[in-house]
Amino acid sequence: SADNISYTTVFIANTHDNSLGNKIDCRTMSSLMSSAKMLGDYDDLYQQSYDDLILSGVFEVTNTTEEIDCKLYRNVAKLVLTIDNQEGSGIIINSVQLKNISNKLFYADHLYPYTETEPSLAVLSFFDFEKESLNIASGEPATTLNYYLSRNMRGQNSAAEPKDKNLNPPPYSSYIEVMATHEQRGTLLRYIFYLGKNSTNDFNLEPNYLYNVSLSFNGMGASDDNRVEDLSE
């Protein structure tokens, strides 16, 4: 090749798909970036039968390159969710469900830079994980759940406090839905916690990152907290 010309080399690993070459469009960079594995459920994100995750990496090559040393990155994010229903909270945690999960796992995910709203909603669609029944009474030991999630970069809003994060969230941002029952009234409570790089105003879910979310319930929740919905009202 000519001097001073750089070629982008993309590495993809752990697909376990011998026909992948027929599914990826490499004619242009944009078509390669849009090539994706369609997700139908959680098992499509974490390949349980192989105990691995799909990886990708990018390396620039010139005519003077003598060795390729390319790092590979996970094409999914990991969420570690801890739910602690404290003694005397007055509620019973019934279930948890992950919602607005992008149904595309991009093969060459590491080509995407860290930018908000990337990719655009025009190329995405979404699904919900199955609801997970819990039945955690107050005072029981904390429960920890692990999830793998696909890229969903939705940007930020103007919230200044965690209780206001749910006001005007970007469309199709990924979130955790917790359903609970009020112990005395027997009425339902709904809690929504949006994912992102903070608990205040960020809605970006980026692959190859670990998101630790700890939810500690010591009561029903404040009436001015927009993450809390009392369904009896």
C-alpha cells in the first residue's frame, strides 16, 4: 500500500457463527457499523452455552506495520443490581424487570465512539427482559442480580437531583422496574430507576463498562420522588 495511508482493521471474536461472513456488510464503514446480531432474549447477550461474550477491537494498519497488538472489548455492558429491603420498610418487593433494552448487538461495536445518542433511534428497536419474581420481605438479606445489556446511548437531561431524574427522560432509555406491595394496605407500588453513568441526569449505557446499582428500600418512598409511583392513587 502507499505511504501514509491508514487502513482500519476490525477484529470480532466469540460469535460462534460459521456463517457470519455472509451476515456482515463490509462494503463501507457505516454498513459494517450497522451489522448486528438481533436479540430476542437475555440469552442472546450472554452466550451461556459457551460462557463467553462477543468482543470487538479496532487497529489501524499502514504499510510500515510489523506487528498487530489489538485489544478486544466486550460488546455488552454488565449490570450488578443489589436490592436491599430493610427492616421496617413496610413493603414487600415482588419483582424486577429490565426494560427498553436495545435488540441489536453490534458486531463491530468498538467502532462506535463514546457519543451521546449513538447509534440513533432510527436504527434501533427495543424489548423487555422477562420479569423476575422475587418476593423479598422487609429485613431479608439483600439480593444481587447480574445482567448483560446492549449499547443504548440516549444522552442526558437537566435533572439536578436523583428524585428528578425521571422527569423528561430521553425516549427509550433503559431502566429497572421494581414492583412492590404495601404491607398494610396491600396496594401496589412501582419504582423506576433509569440506568446511566450517574443517578442524576445521565442515560448512557456503554458496552465494556460495569454498572453497579444498589437499591436500598427503608420505606415506601417520598411523595415528591418521581421514581416512586403509588398505584393505589
